[in-house]
Amino acid sequence: SDASLICRDLLAFEYMKRVCQHFESSPDLGSALVLHIELLLQRGKELLAKQKTENIITGHYTGKQLAPEALSCLHVLLWDQGSKHYEAGNYAEALEWYNYSVSFFKSGQIEPNLGKLQRNRASCFLQLQQLEKAKDAIREAERCDPESIFTLFGIYKIAILESNTEKAVEALSSMGLLSKSPLCNEDKLLVPETAASYLLSLAAQIAVENGKQEAAMKALEVLCQTSNDEAQVVTALRCLVRLVFSTTDESAERRDVNLDVLLPYLKMALQTLSRQSQMAAEQRTEAANWFRKTAWNSALQCEGSPDRMRDFFVLSYQLSLLCPTDRVLLMGQKTCLLMAAAASLELCRNSPYSAQVEEELTQALEHIQTCWEVWKTLKASESFPSDPTDSLLLLYEFETRAKLNDTKVEMILESILELENVDAKVLETMAALAMEAPAYFPRLCKKALRIALSLHKKQSQPDLAHCSKCIHDLIKLSLPSGVAEVEARALAEVWDYFEEALSIISAAPDVFPEMETLWLLTQAWNMGIMLYSLNQYMEAEKWCGLAMSFVHHLGFLRESYEAQMSDLYSKILDQLDKAKKNTMEN
């Protein structure tokens, strides 16, 4: 019955009291006193237990110290009591019990257990919003136990509350270094889990709650670097990605900074997910798909920054390899590789040729070759009649190989011509690329231009601007650049291009650009003058006559040019007559 229990408790306590009095001078008295306190606490008589504890503290400083074993048992009781009150939210009460324990340590004493105790006191002070006292306690903890990850965590928490981000980040870095060492089991007074990863996760949470994004990101970064749990690392990386995108600053400068911060997180995600791990296959696939989409969306923000765009698209492709293959995924892979190749080529166009550019081109070629494989897989299951991928891939491969001075460019031109619908504009682009430094394939360029011109002329309504451009480029490529290059075969070829131009102008005189007509006139006339200077009067007459044919198609410039050229043309004709007479006389 309750009455008998009460009676038994009274008898037990009375007996303990008598034992303590009887063995007051015995060295084992301390054990009895500690047992008495333990019984009081078990029966919920905290006030009496406090009185007994205070008596022991008084005795400790008046020559009646407990034996080391008994004192250790008392510390355990006091810490357990403090922990119980802390977990119940009675922080002032918890602090009182911890203070009892502190009372047994000498001033200036250095011992890891004291460091642990001071950390617990600091946590109580923080809960009671007594920041200065918490700082004093954590300083004592640092003095006693500086190499403890838990001490560093306390320093970190206070730094966050004081908005001292630099100190908080410094503490996190030290935590990262210490976390690689084996951890001793911490008492369970305040921290329910002892793993460094738990403390780092908690550090990130505290920073976010206090609006300290830099510290939160540092905590998560250290966690990613030190944790062996792939699932935990992946979760931390997701949090980091979200923190990067949480900024409200939408300026281009801030966007670029964020993208540069984001890239290594995605690379780490790829590295983590690529390892053989304990993660469930479904969890791994879901994470890979999430990071793949993040890389894709990031690439789309990289307009004007081809190097970033290339890196993000390549990452998106690499992450997609960790996902189950289907049509949507293959289409995404194709686009990633196409865009990566395009970005690499754009970088090369804007840079002087170097070993680095050559390496970039080689990588672009690898992306193109891989894209061909993906594209073939897609086409094996369905048709894509209006998809420009074939033309784009051939164009990119042509440019890459041309810049690498690869003779396979001729085969690529032939592949373009084998397409079902050859686009004249693609051929014009290839022609330009064939001559864009460091590439130099004039014969290939002219071939592409001739075919492009032919395709334009076959249209029901030919595009005269494009026709004009093709002829212009053909003439520019074929005209002798000096006296040494003037020979009959070259002149015959370029003559044909001029006549082609003249026929187009004659067919649509009001549409053909006048400045282009003037350019043709000038080139033909200059060729005639060069031949005249070489005493090739018959050829000179022929070319100058061709130039005069273009004069008739000038608009308001006709009168001016006609007057200037007629005088010189008459002199050429006179000189030609003299040459003929001399020939007959001889």
C-alpha cells in the first residue's frame, strides 16, 4: 500500500542519516552521502538533494573532500539532473545543477570534462538569452577542451548570434578538420547525436534561421566534404543549390556569381551519385534527375557566357546518364551535346588560336561524335522530317575539323549534299567557315559557294542578295592578287563569275544592289588596268569592256564613272590598234 511505501522510505532515509552520522570520520562516508543524494533524487526530493549537495561542496573546501570515485559518481548524478531539466525546458534549473558540478573544479583547472560541463552551461545561458555569460562559459570550454568539435560548435553558435560571420566560418572550417578524426562519445546532456555531420547539419539550420546564408552554405559545404553518407551529401547539395537560388538580387553580375558558385555543387553531385553507394536505386535516379534539370535550367541562364553554358550543358548530359533512358531523355541529351558543342565553338571563334583553343575544339568534336550516336538511336525508332539536327551537326563538325585543319572536311561537305533538302544558306555558312582563320580551304569554299549559287538560282523567286553575296565571294577568292598570279586559267574562271553577275543584274536591274554593281565594275576595271600594264592589250580591252558593261547598270553614279572611264578606255583601244599595226608590219 501507499502507506507502507511511505513508511519504508522514511525508514530508509532515517537509516541513511544514521549511517552518515555514525561513519562521519570514515573515508567511505562520501559514498554514503552520494547514495543518499541519489535516493533523494529518485524520490523527487530535489530540494533536500540540493541541500545535501551544497553541504558536500562546503565540505569540499573545508577539508572534507569526497574520494575520487565518489566525486565521479556525484558528477554523473548532477549532470543527469541538469540534462533532465534542460530537455524539459527548465534551463535555469538545469544551470543550477551544472553549477554545482562546476563548484568541485579548481579555478584555472584544465580538464576535458570541465570543458564539456562549460559547454552545457553555455547552452543554458543561450536559452536564457544571457549571451555574455554564454561567451564566458564557452571561453572556459575552449581553454579546457580546444580540440573538441562540440566546443567549436558552441563558438559557432555564439558567432552566429553576434552576426560574426567570419568567426562562424572559421569555426566551421575547424569543425571540418576535426570531424575527420575519430569522435569520442559525448555525454547525452545536450546533444542527442554525436556525429559531426549532425552538428554541421544543425549549424546550417541555425544559420538559416538567423538569416546567415554564407554561414549556412559553409556548414553544408563542410558537411559534403566530410560525410561518408552519400544520401546525406546529396541532401546537403540540394540545400546548397536552393540557397544559391534564394537570393533576391536579379542583376546580371549577381547571376554570374551564383552560377559560378553553383557549378562545383553540381559537379560534386555528379561525383557522389556516380559512386557505388548504399542509396536506393529509385532515390539515386530521382536525385540525378533533379540535378540534371537544375544544370539544364542553369545553362539557359548563361546567355553571353559560352564557357558557363558549355559546362552546365555537359553536366546535364552526364547526370542524364544516371537516369533510365527514354525518348524525352534522349532528346534532352541530344540538345545538351549540341549546345555544348555550339558554346565551345563560340569560345574558339572569339579567341586567338592556341593549344587551349585546340583542346577546346577537340572536346567540341567529342561532343559532336557523342551527339551523332544519340541522334542515331532516336532516328532508329522514329522519323524527324523537319528536324535540323543533321544539318547542325554537320555544320558544327565541319567548323571544328576545319579549324583543326582536318582534311575530313571534304567528306562532311559531301554528307551535306546527300541530305534530302540541302539548304543553300548552310552551304554559304560552310564556305565562310572554310576560310575563317585558322582554317584555309579555298577550293572547298568555292565548291560550296557554286552549289549554293546554283540552289538559289533554282528557286522560283531567287534571292538576289544571296546570289550577289555568293558571286562576290567567288570573285574575291578567284581574282589574282598580284602580277605573279595572272594566268589564263584563273582569268577564265573569274571571267565566268563576272558574266554570271552581269546576267543576274540584267535580269533584275532595279533590284540588284547598286554598290555591289560598283564593286564588280571596279574589280573588272582594275583587272583590265593590270593587264594593260603587262602589255596584254587584248586581254585589257576585254576586261575594261566588261567593266564598261557594268557602268550601264549604275544609277546616279553612272554619269560620273562613264566620263572617267571612257577616256582611259579610248587610250587602251588606241594602244591596242598600235599593237596590231606593229604586229602586221613585223
